[in-house]
Amino acid sequence: MIKITNQENEIVKALNTFYYKEKINAFAHRLRQFRYAGTQLIDILSDSSDPNYYCGIEAKSFNGAKYNRLNFKSHFSNSNEEKLHQLKREYLYCSKVGRKAFVAVETRMGAGKPKSCYFIPIKILLDMMENGTKSISINEISAYPSLPRSEGKYVINKKVWAKIVA
């Protein structure tokens, strides 16, 4: 089995804690990825009859202290039967089933510095890539809604979620 990142676990826990505290009828879970099992649809699914919480999330984490850009070629896969880029595959899947689709980009800025996690609609990154952009900078990423941290964990509340799905 391929290692599931801590970021995925943290996001799932933050979403389910938010749903529980706010009495929202929704449930988030991660999809496990198995080596040699083909293409994983997306990292995290949030299921709900409320379209605001019915979404798919691709988790990406990178060392922002070393690399100041998220590269569309090296940070995303392009290996599947249809030869579709990962962003395109995930966008098409979420569109077909009516899910909102996001990339949760976690930037790690080095020892002793807090990590940050920004939610960017997949469609925005896909459009950038299809228009010839090769990467997105940390400055551009940081313009999108981020998850606050409390006691070392990501926290989601109604105000934060409203910014993400706006």
C-alpha cells in the first residue's frame, strides 16, 4: 500500500470534526491508494446531500522552503490508461458526479515554521495548465482560502468553509 500522507488524515479529521460540531449531515473519508491497482479517483471524498459539502479533494504537500512553486508536471501524475493529466481526470470525475473539486495545497516552510493548507478549485489549476502555465507560485497559492491551525491541527468552521466554496 502507498503511504497516505498526514495531510490527508488531518483534512479528513478537520472536516468530520466540523460536520459533527455544526450538526452537518456529511462525512469525509480518504480513498486508499494501492500500488498496481490502477488510478485512484481522488484523495478525499466528502459525501453529503447538501451540495456545499459534496466534494472531492486532492491533497498536495510540498517543501515551500526549497521549492517556491507547485509544478503541474512533477507534482501531479500523468500515468493512466487514458493518458489524462491528474487534474483533468479528477475534474472530469467530480463534474460527472456533481462534486465540487479542490486541490488542498500544503506548503511546508521548514523546521519550526507552521505549515499552511490552501484550497484551490481544481478547475482554476486545470485552466492554468491548459493555457500553458507550467506551475503556480507560493504567492499565487496563498491568495486562496487557507485552513487555520489550532494546537497543531487544521480547523474548519462555517466562515472558512464559506470562503472555500464561494
